[in-house]
Amino acid sequence: MPALAQLLPGLAACAGRWRGTNRLHDPHTKAAEDSPSTLSITPVVGGKFLRIEYTWAYQGAAQEGVLLVGTDPDKGELTAHWTDTWHMDHKVMACRGTLANEKQLVLRGSFAVPPGPDWGWRIELTPEEGRALRVLMFNVSPEGVSQPAVEATYAREPASATGEVGTERGLADIRQIAITVKDVGRALAFYRDVLGLKFLFAPSPELAFLSAGSVRLMLSPPQGAGKVGANSILYFRVDNIESVHQAIVQRGAVNERAPQLAAKMPDHELWISFLRDPENNLLGLMEERRAAPAP
């Protein structure tokens, strides 16, 4: 079975931080209580799972929950484990579910209500075109009657709210760069094994993500934009450019230009070299070489 991110692209595309409102239908007071809520979605374990973490409050007391969603390859089902400081205390609920459609995830579990039969619990997560996210939770009686328990709605958290420094137009740091390639598997091997970048996850054979510091690289075939071998030049900052350049060439990169002095700046020298990947994309190495401090 493919990775969850491939099965549910709508939810996988919601990776990141969200902010909204959590409405609890309090079974004790029989009233609805709203509280501010945050939510984050993170692909983990090579993109095979999605970790969903959220916060809310009950009568002013902080609460939080975690939902880990994956797949059962043998049964073709979704699997999940859910816990919440208010709903579950120290317990974890095992859930199974299906994809109602490519955008909506539905999970079902159960909990004990002694001395009577167990009650059911249903969780629905529905992204809405990447702009909003809705999370619904229901109590389900032994007779199959659903009763709303939680209604939460979220909007994507702006960059300024996460502590990032943006411009007056709302832009912050560049976090992802797409590299157009013909063979994603071959390109992944190069960027991971030859350049030594950290592999993040690959939700499908034609899509892979790696990390270069705080910037994420996406490898994919042409999808309406980009041309194989004609991407913008990526410059990687290194120390000791001569040895790094030589090591990368020995691991299989094509040498385009050996390291050389490009410019003398007031406080450092800028050294540049160039390599090519298997798709003929040009890559740059750069070192800001500063003089050793005087004794």
C-alpha cells in the first residue's frame, strides 16, 4: 500500500501549523464551550504516518491531544492511535478507518462505559482546499446514534505568528525549493548519497523531499512548470570548499568548475565551485573564507 501522504494528498498538503477554535459539547454541563485551539500536522517515519497534535482548553485549563495515523498494508485500512488529556486521561484509543474520499479521513474507535456496553467514537478530518481544516468528533451510542462531541475549525497559521521575521508583504524565509528532474529515484540517490542531504520522506515514486538546513528540497518530474536540466542554481554553503568539492566529485558528481576565488569582500573572501547532478542541473558550492584572527 502506498504511503499515507499519497493516499490522502489533501491532508498531507496540510502539513504545518494551524490556529482556530475548539468547541466541546460538554457531557457534564450539557452546554457547548469554545476555546482557542492550535493544531500541527507533521509527516513522520518516512511519510508513512501523519502526526497530528493539537491544544485546547476546558474551563480555562490547558488540554492537548495527539493522533498518529498510518495504514495497515495487509487489510487496506487506516490505523490510528489517539489520546487527549481530557477525553482519554492516561489511556490511548486504537482506531481504524477508511478514506471517505481523497480529502476526508474517518476513524472509528470505542471506549468502555461500565456497566453497560461499549460506546463508539468517530473522528473526521476534512481539509478544505488547503485554506481551512475541520475536525469533528462524535460519541456513538451502542444503538449507532451519533452525538457531536467536538467541533474544531482551523485556518493556516501565518508566518508572523510562528515567530518568523517577514516583510511588510507577509513573506518570510524560503522554506522549499522545487527541483525538476526526469528520474526522481536517481536524483534522490544523488542528493541523499552524493551530496549528503537529509532525506525526509517520499510520498510516491515521483515525489521526494530532502532537507538542506532550514530549506526543504522537493524532487519531482515536470508538472506544468520547470524543465529538466534547467533549474535555478542552488548554492550550498560549506567550509573548506576544496576538500568538500573533491569528495562530492569522488562520490559521483560531475565537476563543472573547481573552487576559485570569486570576490574579495571587506571581511571575507568568497570562493565558488560548480558541479552537475545526474539530470545536468548546475549546483554551486560557496565558502565565505575569513582571515584567521591575529595572535
